[in-house]
Amino acid sequence: MGKVGDHAVVLGASIAGLLSARVLADAYRHVTVVERDPLPVGVLDRKGVPQGRHSHALLPRGVAILDELFPGLLAKFAADGVPAVESPAQMWFDVNGQVLGYEGPPEDYPPQDHPGYQPSRPYLESRVRDEVRAMPGVVFRDGCAAIDLVASGNRVAGVRVAAQDGREEVLPADLVVDATGRGGRTPVWLKRLGYDAPDEEQVPVDVTYTSRHLRLPPGALGDLLMVIVSAVPQRPTAMGLLAQEEGRYVLTLGGYAGQRSPTDLEGFLAFAERMAPPHVFAALRQAEWLDDARTHRVPMSRRRYYERLRRFPGGLLVVGDGVCSFNPLFGQGMTMAAIQATILRDSLADGGPDLARRFFTATAKWVDQAWRTGVGADRQILGLPQSRVERVIGAYIQRLQAVSRHDPVLAGQFQRVNGLIDPAATLFKPATVLRVLTGGPRRRS
Ligand SMILES: Cc1cc2nc3c(=O)[nH]c(=O)nc-3n(C[C@H](O)[C@H](O)[C@H](O)COP(=O)(O)OP(=O)(O)OC[C@H]3O[C@@H](n4cnc5c(N)ncnc54)[C@H](O)[C@@H]3O)c2cc1C
């Protein structure tokens, strides 16, 4: 792709910022990534990404995009022992109170193009950061916070940044991409420049995560690499046990509406026992615990509707959690950031005016799909009023999940939609609806 500009500045060097920088490096001669934290060398937690200590799963679409943007990266994952979740036998997926997954002969299950991956968050970020750092034209300014936008006419022309010693400077830019996450200040900056802030929708999920890392004796979990037990209205708590690199696991216990696991080991295990399938809990009893419990609270999920703004300055975009900060229990945020990066690449390649409108409109389709799915489930679990459409869709998906257990076609379709490979509309095509309503192949035969 030819260059469309001289300098792009990305604010935030977490997943959304790194993936944006990757695609901008093809379109701009210089890309500066501004990050408030001093960035660690190697695989380490950092202050600006406190969620990094908790389980993170990268959905198949996110994996496919990483593979496309960074050829060879998945081979490095494999070399470092990052487990790839590819077959139903490797997942225990208890959703809506029923264990999902195709139970028929494995050879009938349609092969999936990409597995899901679940490296630790610091590992993922450090490997992606190394790839971006190696790209020509990309410079990192870490230990440096963005404090305001600088405008010229109806465009953003740069960003004011402050180093840790308080020294301020303006970085001029043809494009500024705000990837500073759920706390991102673009709505405030827009108002200061005389624009409206975007409409917001919030769902008060009040989710708390409590996590510990562990090792298990070889074979303790059989083939399982991922155990997910999701919340249900009568038990608004959830657990995720994920195999990570270097033979470690992370166990995350989550709760809605202020429910949270104790942090002491005995209380943590007792909280897990309420949800874990017995064979998984038996394995946990043999665990070697590697660290103390850490907690993280997410008071609300939040969607900011930038695509609805009638006036928006040129030279500015917002990506990642700054657009939509999902309930983490659905594991969508990083994959959505990856989808946004590919849409940014395509929007730049298409050329033409009004980049922001084209970008926000194109991303809204995917963001909305993930947002609506999550919000429907949240409302059901929290006992909040649901629209009739949400109730009907919820009941349909529950039936689809049940039929998928003996219908490999439906199981494969559901897996692709769940992994954000295919749009949710795929599950509502007439042939699929018929399969769901008639109970799949077993009932028809
Ligand atoms: C507990 C928890 C669990 C999650 N689990 C999953 C999961 O399983 N799967 C999944 O896909 N997603 C998950 N997510 C979501 C995922 O972490 C985010 O979607 C992902 O990190 C992308 O966010 P981001 O890059 O937009 O923002 P963030 O990750 O929040 O990063 C923002 C970055 O901007 C920097 N920054 C902030 N302010 C400034 C400033 N003024 N100047 C410069 N830099 C600044 C921060 O230091 C940070 O580096 C989870 C989230 C939480 C909270």
C-alpha cells in the first residue's frame, strides 16, 4: 500500500494501540506510539493494564488476524508452548447451565480454520510489541502521557504529551488514534474543541475477577485446555480455567453485581467448588498455587456511539475499549481491537475523504453484534428488563446450543459466530433456523 501521510500518532500501547500501529506503519512514513507506562522488557505485568493478571482468551478471529498481520507469530507461540484450543474435546463450555459442544464422532465436526489461543496477557502483549517495534518507521515514546488534542481548523493536528518529569510537548500528526482504553478522554477532548461527545450506553454489570496462577500434575485435566462455566440468573458467578504458556494455568473466578470470590486460598477454592465440574475441581485440589489472588473490578460495560456523531474532526480516530468496553466475561475486547485494525487498514486503502465516518460505520457492525450478544446475556443474568427481541433471541440461541450437541453443522456454525469469524446473522438464515427448530439431524432421521 502507498503512503497516505507522513506521521500517525497512536495513544496507548496495549493491544488496540499495537494493532493499530501495525497497520498504520504501512500507510504512514512515521508512526509514534505514545504510552503512559514505562514499557517493560519481556513478559511482565504493568500498571496501565491491570486486567493483564487475569485470564484472557483470544477468539479464533483474533488469532486469524494476528496471523495475517504478523506472519510467523503463531509459530513463535507454538515454540513457546502456548496452547491452541482447536477441538471440542479440549473445551468444557458450560453456558446457560448446559454443557455445550458437539458430542458425536470427532470426524463429523467441521475443521475450524483457526483455533482459539489463551496466552497470558503480558506474554501476548510483549510478543506483539516486539513485532511492532521491529517495523520500519515505528517509534515508541513510553513513560509519556497524552494530555490533550491540538486542533487546526476542523482537523486534529497533533497531540500534547507530558513526559514523567512533567515536560510537555506537542507531537504534530496527520492522524491521531486514541487507543487509551476504557478511561480514554476523547469525549472530554472533543467537547473542549467544540464538538459533541458521543452518546453512551452503559450496563451496570459490576463484575469482579479474582485470579490465581497454578500448575497441575500432568494429565490431571485429560485433554482439557479450557474450562468455562458461565453465569446463570440463579448463580451470577462464573469461572474460567485456561491453560497458558510454560505449562501454567490461570483460574479466574468472576461474579456479577458485587459477588466476588474471597482471596484466601481456602475461600477461593470453596467459591470455585460451587461451579467447577467435579473432575475439574478434583484436579484443582492437586494444584501447586503460584501466586496470591489478585482482583479486578469492572463496574460497567460501556458502548460509545462515535458513528452517530454528525460532526467529528478530521485526523482523529478512537479504537478498542475506548469505543466499546465489553463485559470481560465474554472475552471479546482483544478480538474486537483486531477486527478494528483490519477495518482501519481497509479504510485507509480505500482512500477518499471522511476516514472517521467510514471507519466508525464499518466497525459498528461488528461492535454492535458483540455488544448486543453480551448485553442480552447480562440483562438476563442481572434480572434487568429485556426487550422482547432479546428474550426471543436468547431462547433461540439456547435451543441452538442444545441441538448443536448432536448436529455437527450447527456446532461448527455456532463456534464460528462465537469466535467472531462469521456474523451473528449466519445463525438466523432460514436453513439454520429450520435445523434448530426441527432439532437437527437426529430428530429428522
Ligand atoms: C478483567 C478483564 C478480563 C478480560 N478478558 C478478556 C479476554 O478474555 N479476551 C479479550 O479479548 N479481552 C478481554 N478483556 C478486554 C481486553 O483486556 C481489552 O479489550 C484489550 O486490552 C484492548 O483494550 P485497549 O487496548 O483498547 O485498552 P487497554 O488494554 O486498557 O490499554 C490502554 C493503554 O493506554 C495506556 N494509556 C492510558 N491513558 C493514557 C494516556 N493518557 N496516554 C498514553 N497512554 C495511555 C495504558 O497504559 C494502556 O497501555 C478483559 C478485560 C478485563 C478488564
